[in-house]
Amino acid sequence: MRLLLLLGSLLATVAMGDQHASCYYPTTPTMTPAPTPAPTPAPLTGCALFASYAGNNPVSLTAADASGMWALDGTGRGVVASTPAKLYAVGVSTNAYLISVVGPHVVLQVESGQIVGTTWDPSFSPLFACADVAGGSTIALRIDNNYVTQSGGKLMLEALVGGQPSTSQQWTIAAMSWN
């Protein structure tokens, strides 16, 4: 009889649950999830990339019509080229201003047939405005109503024709590295 009572009591405890069961058996710890990593920012394109230019963030501009490009080398000098093998000097008479960048106040100008990066002098160099054209990586650069135009291996400032920058006034911008 005692055995039946003991067995009945044990079965009742198991069936009903023991209010002190957790006191005797430790609970399983829960895992804390790892923090969600911040999303990788998208690379800068267009005028945002142009505005980020600094001595350690070089960029290249290639004419959208593939007629030429300019870029800087590790010494801050560059050339205008129609192909990588054929280089053109930009004459000062055809291009009073080559390009200037608002952010670090760097101006590119022609000296002795080469494009040279110098410190911006507001009395000497106007700033170019940048406008995104046709999506992410194409831009147009202007002073007032004159746009930087690639023509025959030279850069000039010319007005718009037809209300939109022509292909010779559009530039594909890309980040570069000094390596």
C-alpha cells in the first residue's frame, strides 16, 4: 500500500509538474545573436566621387565619346590622351582653366605642356560646378554657362548646344589608385 501511495505521489508530481523543478535543474542558456554588421556603403559615383577628390583619392575623367581622357600620376602631374600610347599637351591658349575641385581646393592647370595640380587661388581660378548626367558615372563640368569640352585632343570651355551636354561635354568619372 505504501508503495502504491509513493508511486501515485511520484506520478502525480511528474504529471502535474513540480513547482521547484527549475531549482534543481539549471536551464539551458540562450545564445545572444551576433550583431548585424553595418551594410557596406556603395562606392561613390558621379559628382559625389568628383567632390571627394583629394591627393589620396585620385580620379580619372574619360570623354564619354572616347575622344580622350585626363588623369593624375603620383607626382600630381597628368596628361590629356586620346589613347594610352598617344599623348597630347593642352595648350594654355585653348584652355584658360582646365579643372578645379571644390573639396580640397585643388586646381589642375597647364604648365610647360603638362597638367599640374596646385592649391586653389580664388583670385586666379573659378570653381567648376558638377552636374550628374545620364546616371551614375557620367558628369558635366561648367563655369557659368560654359562646359569643359574635349575636342581634337584639347580641352575647351564651350556653351551647351540644344540644352543638354553633348557627348564631347560629358565625362565618365572613375576612382583610381596610385599603384
